[in-house]
Amino acid sequence: MSAISPSCLENVPAFREAGRPSGCQPVLQSVQARGTVHGLLLEVSIEQAYMNPGSVNIEAVYSFPLPPGAVLLGLEFELGGRRLQGRVAERPDAEARYEAALEAGDTAVLLERATDGLYTVNVGNLLARETAVVRLRYALLLSLRQGQVRITLPSVVAPRFGDPAAARLRLHQVPLQDVRASYAFGLSLRLHGPLARGEVSSPSHALAARHADGHFDISLAQGQAAVLDRDFVLLVDGLADSPVATLGRDGDGYVALASFCPAPPSAGPELPLRLKILVDCSGSMNGDGIQGARKALHEILARLGPDDRFSYSRFGSRVAHHSHTLLPATARSVREASDWIAGTRADMGNTELREALLSTIALGQPVEADILLVTDGSVWDTDPLVASAARSGHRIFAVGVGAAPAASLLQRLARDTGGACELVGANEEVQAAVLRMFVRMRQAPARAVSVAWDGPGAWQTAPGSVVFSGETVHALAGFADMPPGSALLAWTDGEGRACEQALVFDGDPVEGDTLARLAAAQRLETLPAPERHALAMRHGLVSDTTSYLLVKERAGDQRPATMPLLRAVPQMLAAGSSGMGSVAREAGPRQPAVWRRESAAGQVQAMLRNGVEDYERPAFLRRSNEGDPFLYRGQLRVFLATHAAALHGGAGPATFADVEDALPASVLAELRALAELGFPVRELLLCFIAALHACFHRDSLALRLLKRIGGIGARRRQPGELGRRVAAVAKGAFEARHGAVAAYDIPAFLRKQAD
């Protein structure tokens, strides 16, 4: 990839010359989403509009989220009035052809899967003042859950704790956050069938809606200036629990989708709960996240009965158990737990989720219990976490809170442990989500889950081991000659009773190959590597071994003479996260208007404008009372999030005046001392950003980047001297602990005028 190739790194000085657009104008202009829903099948088209605001050719790199389970169906690129379609190729071949196209002066687009729920698109050789549009299509199977369908279109990646390399991300794929970033967002959605007759609301955005010709059209309310700072969420309530049978064609054969919806069990005594409550109190939860968590936790306590037992634990950089055994849910213990919850704050440092889960699993052993996890899931190293949880024997019921929770991780945790996942935005009704979770937790785990098809099948997907009443269970199967007549879901409930549900296939196959490609994507996880790759190539799927690629050849006089400069598209900060901004509600019974009260970028600019008379020190820069022993890490993390785009061609600080408000005074003094030795200030600050990145992300690519940048500006000195000196400053600030300095350095622009 040119994003990490030596040729790109050699161009680092040019990031700060004429090629950088004035005022750090954004490369990404807007994102538009258009979707349709037929039955439980959602199909979405995403349109990303780009513009090169500078004077030299660039390569735009944008990492963006897709919903868990979404399957990419197509890539289209529009440039200069011409549209081109992407094709799936083997990943190494796609990367080589992409690089060759850039070297030849042609324009190319590469789309890759970075990790679960995260994709990266590279738009290479976008010329000065040139505009282009990237269009993506994807499909997703929705699920009915106790009378409700939730449609989520993720739009932003919140900051995550840990090493992105642990999630197999390469350096150019790591999402960067920038408090100054802002991108317009538009949406339209058309509902067909039963969902068009449901009760529709959105806790995330204000809506305009109308019925027409048997469908229901939804768009953002006129006049709402929506941006990519929170996931779009649509709730459809009042739906009947009924199974759905769908047929599609797969070449000369057929693919069948059975969407079962088991009926509620007959009335009987409720199972007592053995519940371990674990709540995320790390810094990323600050703001709307921790407020939503407290609401959910109080609602959970209110639903505990006298036969239930529970424990309450908090975590961040460490775990704090309020009891080391499961307490009976007496009035006294519930009252004490309510006081614990009222005092719960997002002040415990980093998100050490795996260690917290392991500690909570060991709590009160050998008693069998479920874990109710309340978190935003903002961590990178997910595979060991999910594997540890799956081995524990505990069901995990995850409640994801905030404007952009890491839904892929939370749904994997729930699926692989036999639990369930609920996502609760800042303005969602917590009571309904908690009630659904309690209905599930009071059901004993299902056993011996299977699906029998009427007809000889060529293949079938496993329905999984989780069956909850009133919730969809999808099963897929392929047939070579004749479609099936029926399918039967069977399982054994917690009391040992045999249960089953049947559905009949009596309709015509739907048009297109969407269902066949969805089925192929689900099969990829269970196949050996060679078969997995062959199936992805056959159905045109993006996977760990395949990518989308397209190349637009340019005329000779339109071909740039140099390789493009890298411009990473930073993420907006998620609304209401890390103490920046908030999500507010406008009165309305079913279609609340929701907006960001004040953007993170707006907050920072207002502080600079007004001298902060009207602003307290924001939560993300407050010194934690417990959990994080390090003096400057929170402040350095925010500084890095603000300026890391400079490593990828974005605007970087040019003078000490650009950073003096954001760095601790002692660190700034050390950097000024290096400048007095003759090191150029711009190169020095860029090297400091790279050194900080290497401290937070100890992957080989970060270290290579630091080594390369550290040699800049050292023409009269020993090569690498700048890198070594700045790395020492960055390491000292990174490792500084409380007590080593007499007072906490508050940036000057955040000090009260009265002080």
C-alpha cells in the first residue's frame, strides 16, 4: 500500500508545503445513505463524496464502519462524469495492481476489510480541485426481537483502547479522530411489507415520514444539519411474531432462508437470576455513555426479585468488586447497590475489558451465573476477549451504550456465549431494553438446536445455539435442483421439553443474487481457508483474502508526475463521548428530534474565542481520582487524536503557538529547548506526534514511521538524532506518574481567567 510504502514516507516534508490545503479543508465532503427494507432484508447504498482541496494529487484513505453481519455487494466510482464498477480480486493482486496504477499516473480505488465491522477505502491520484464519488452497496438480515426491529446505520468509529495491530489493522487503516472534523450526513429509507405498518421512531435523529402506495418513506427532518457524529437508529415497534420463508436463485440452483420466530413459552414460574453486573467506567464512557449506564443499572435493580442474587463490579484500568460473592436481592442490598450506582463515574482510566471479564467470571465461583455487561465496547484486541468469554461457561448479556458503541464486539460476545445484546442510545427508552433483557435472562439456555429441511440440500448454515422466545432465528440452505417445501426448527427448552416451529415455502424466488451472496458470506466462517477463498471469489465477496479494485486510466496530459500525498480522513468525535458535547432531545412522542447540543469542534473553538469564561475544564482533561496512575496520558491521547492526521498528510502544527494550549508546560519546555539547538520546529513537532503514536501503538509500522520521520531536518547532524531526542521527550511524558510533579499541568487556554 502506498500508505506505508517508503516512497510515501519520503514525501513527508511535502505534507507541510503547498500540497497541504489551506485551513485543513476536508477531503471527505459528505456521506449519503439510501436504503430499502423488504421483509427482514435491508439493502443500503452509501455515497461518499470526495474533493481534493489542495494543489497536488493526493491519495484519500477513509476507514468507516458497517453494521455487524453486513455483506458488501458492490463498488462504484464516479469521476469526471464517468462511472466505473469495481471487481473483487485476490488481495495481494489487488494491492499490486492498485500500486501500479498510481505509479503510472492513473486513478484507482481499493476497498478492503480491515477488521470486524470496519472497512478501508483508498482513492488514489485525485488531482487538485478534483471531485469524485464512491458508492458502496451492502445488504443485511434484520431480526425481530420481542415485537421490535432495530435498524442501525453506523457512521463513526469512536476511539478504542489497545493496540490496533492486535486487530490486524495496518497503519493506514487505523481510524484517527479529530475534534475539528465535520462531515454532512443525509439519509432516506423506504420500508415495505410489515415494517411499513409498524410504529416508527428514531432516538438518534429527527425524522420526516410519509405513507405512499403501500410503503413508508423516511428521511431526515428538513432543516436538520446532520453530521457523521453518531449512528443512525430507527426503531419499528408493534410487529407480530411470525416466521418468514424466502426463496432465491443461486445460479441454476436455489437458496432458502427460513426466518423462525419461536412463540413465547407457556406461563410458568420465573427462573431466579444469578447475575454478575459489570459496568465500564473507563474514560471513553464519560458523558452520555455513563449517564445511559446509570439509567440502565437503576432499571436493572428495580427488576430484581427476592429470589435473585447479584454482584456489582466496575472496571477501567483495574476492576473494583463491591462484593466478592453474589448477594441476595433484599431491600437493603438493592438500596446499597443503588447508592453504588449513583456514585458511578467514568473515572477509572483505560478499558481493560478482558481482565475485567476474567475477574468477574472468577467471582463467587463455583456458582453458575450470567454476566450483564454495560459498556461501549471501545477496545481493539477482541479475539482473545471473545475466546476467553466463550470458554467461561457464562452467558454474557451485553448492553451497549453511547452514540457509537462497538456493536460488532458486543454481538460476538453475546452470540458465542449464548447471551444477547441490546444497544441503547442516549435518548432511547432504557426501560424497554432492560425489560427485553430480563425476559431473555429468565429463560434457561436452549439445547439441541437444529433445522430440518424438506428436500436434499447441498449445504446449510447452522442456526446457532441461542433460541429466545419472540426473536428471529435465521437459517439458510442451498438446493441444486428443487427448492424445499418446508423447514422445521427444533430445540429442547430449559425444562427438557421438546419444542419446534415449522414454516412453508410457497412463494416464488426473489429476483437478483443478493440472498445467495448473503448465504455465501455466512458460510465463509465455517469453511477451510482454500474453500473460503474460492467461495468469496465466486460470489464477489470482500474477505480477509479478497478486495474490491477498480482503475480509471488517465490520458497522458492528465497523469501526475509524482506519487500522491496521503490524506487520511479523520473521524468525527462521537456525540456525547469522552465528555465532549452531548446529545439532546426535543419534545415529541414517537419521533424525537435529536441533535448534538454542541459539537466537540464547536466546544474547542468557543473556548479559544471566549477565553473560557463560560467553560469548565472538560471531563476528558480532568485528572482521574482513581484508576489511572499516569500524569499526562489522558491529555497526550487527546493531543494525538487532534494531530495524528499530520502523519498521513493532514494539517500539522507549524509553530509552538499551535500546540502550547494542548501540551503540558514541562513537555513544551523540553521541545523548545530542542528547537534552540537548531532543529526545525515543524519537523520537531511532527516527530513528536510520531513518537507519541509509537508510545500508544507499539506496532512495527509505527516504529518504522518514527524512524523515517526522525531523520528529517538532520542534515548537519548525525542521522536519526532528532528522532532519538524527541522519542525520549515523548517517552518521559508518556510514563510520567502522579506525584512526580507538584501540580497537574492544565493547558493555558483552559485555565480560568480568575486564576
